Amino acid sequence: MSTTHLLYLHGFRSSPQSMKARLVAQRVAERHPQLSWWCPQLPPSPREAMSLVAQGIAGWPRDTMAVIGSSLGGFYATHVAVQTGCRAVLLNPAVDPARDLARHIGEQQSWHDPAERFFFQPGYIDELRALAVGPLPDPARVLAVIAEGDEVLDGREMQARYPGSPMRVVPRGAPGSDHALSNFAAAHLDAVMGFLDPR
């Protein structure tokens, strides 16, 4: 069934100004102007981030909505997909952010606006743990795009987290096999939108 509503969730220290978020937004504007598109700036608190998302999608049709999530946003998108049953695309998704972000407690800078700072609090680790979900009820509805050369997250761990899901694995050493998926526009955008089949 075609996607009518699309949510994009950015990663840690990122924003709606991320390269991949802007590329998807541009594709939606150019080819799918009737698609309801939302890419919110997520607050640092995972609990508040998911509360914001839940409020924003409360009226969305579960059978025709979809979510794209990158890095920490991929972890959030997995949570959303399990909660709603919607289709999802995960771009180098964080598998265990409670473990990985424990070393980032303290003041942080935004990637896209270094003047913007926030404090990543110790309590956010427990909030991340509370959002963790088990195996996907319908793995076929989740596409994972995973770079084996990701310098931030473990490509093997990401692949192992989503058994049964279709995957686009970028081999280590291949162009764009990095955390940013730097050749996303050329190599993956068409496949991502094709999987979501937007109206």
C-alpha cells in the first residue's frame, strides 16, 4: 500500500538540516507534493522526543504512514515501527544507544549549528533503555541500509539486529560506506522511496 504520511527522524546531535533529511525533503517536494511530510527537531531527552513524535503522528493513518530514521533516529524509528506497525527505513541505525551514548553525557554541540549547545543528561540513558523493543513483528516491512565501513556504529551488529528484513549493505571500502552514507542521493534514495512507494 502506498505511503501517504512520512516521518523522518534525525540522529544524535543532528537536525532536519542533515544531508539525508534534506535530500528526502527535496524528493518529496519535487515528486510527491501530496505526501504529508514531517521532520521534527527532536529534543535531547529520548522520552520527550518520542512524546513529541507520538503527538505529531496521533492522527496519521497507521496503514499508510511510514518512518525513516538515521543513526539514533533509526533506533527511534524502530520503536515507532513496532508501536504502529508502519513501514520503516533505517539508515545505519543505532542498535544499543544506551550503551553507546553513555560516554557522551555532558555538554554537546549541534552538528549543523555549533553555536547551539545542549546537555545530554545521565537520566537520558534510562530513557533510551525504556524505548528498546524486541524482535520486529513484521521484519519484511523494515528496510535497513547499512554501511560496513561505518566509523561510529558496528555494521555487523546492525545487520544482526534486523534478521529477516531486506537490507542494502554497503561493503567496507566501497564509496559511501561511512556513517553519513555520503553517497545516499546517488546510491540509495531511489531504493528508499521505492520501498515506501509514496503516493
